Amino acid sequence: MCRKLRLAHVYDYATRPDIPEEEQRAILTCLRHEQEQRELAKANRFVKQAGFHSEKQLQNYVWHNQITFPTYLTKEDLITLEFIDKKENLIFIGTPGTGKTSLATALGLEACKDGKQVRFYRVLDLVDKLLRATRKGTLERTRKSIQNCDLLILDELGYLPLDQEGSELLFHLISDFYERKSLIITTNLEFSAWNKVFQDPRLTSALVDRLIHHAHIFSFSGESYRFTNALSTRKN
């Protein structure tokens, strides 16, 4: 505990032969409390830095039966966050309102609690950020600040097409993460339709190839939760 907290002098004191066992236990209790509070403060800082648009907690997520998992993966496997340690990607494909963003956010929050740095962006917002950095001459600094995270969440890929410059900037950023860090991508488009977003068949093919090489692909179907909830509210 002292090594984790970098308290060498406390350790020297607590392990002296004249220190009663009862006092040693009290010191250990204090050290554990200090560690817990430091970890909590760190997690809160990481959550703030991540840029989530909401804070959907994993324990409150509704695992509906229209989420199709890869055959080799279970819900329990997913929530261990092992995919981040293995530098693997998650790709959530499906219609709007079926829980893709909520699950991506919940996993991102859990990663923050686990001491991992996360960044959350809607794709169009990220591309705009990269374009503005290019104009200001700060692109390299911006890319490095994003690359420092352990998990990058790209939300709403495919809702609007990107121009050539935006496509290339996003491609290069995703390439930077290839086999180095993890990505979660939410999209309403099957891979075969990604040409509509990037408008360059060769770039699209190279991008998909990198993403799916170490990826777990999930399919979300069913009616929009927001739409169903709105109808239910009106009936009531």
C-alpha cells in the first residue's frame, strides 16, 4: 500500500518492531481509505475529461434481446473490459435509438472507473475539431492529445457524409489507433454502405480492413427506444 501511495516514510514507521499490531492495523485502514479516495478522484477526473454527452451507468443498461453478440462473446466477457487491454475494437451497428450510444457510454464510464483514459466524440464533432486544428497549424498536437487515451469512442458514424479532407483526417487518426489502442464505433450503416460516408472506395476499404482486424461486431435491431417511450408517454 505504501509503495502504491509513494509513502516510504510511513512504511518505515509502521514496520518498526516497537509499533503495536493494533496501531499497524489502524495505519493500514487509513492507507486503504486514502487509496480509495485517490482512485475515486482519478475516475471522476477521467470522466470529466472524456467528454461524454450523458452518464449512462452500466448497471442501469437494458440488455434487450435484439442485441446480437458475436457467438464467442458474452455480456460478462464484454463488461470485464478485457478488449481494452487486448487493444481490440467494438463496432455497434444498427438503427438509431436501439441502445448503441448508451452501451458505448456505459462501457466508457466503466473504463474511467477502472483507471483508463477515454475520449468520446460524435464523428462530425471530431472531424470538425481536426479540421479546425489543421487551419490553426495545431493538428499534430491535437492528434497526440487524442492518442493519449486508452479508449476512443466514435459515435454516430454514417449520419452525414464527410468531404475528402475530413475523410482523410479521420482515416489517419483511426490508423494511429490500429493495434495500439481500442475503439468503440457506433454506426447506423453496414460496412458495405460506408462508401456513402467517406466517398472514396480505396480509403473506405483500407479503413474497414483496419477496424475489423481486431474487432467484435454487434448488431442492434428493433424499434427506437426513444420513439417507443414517446408513444407510451402520449398514451399515458
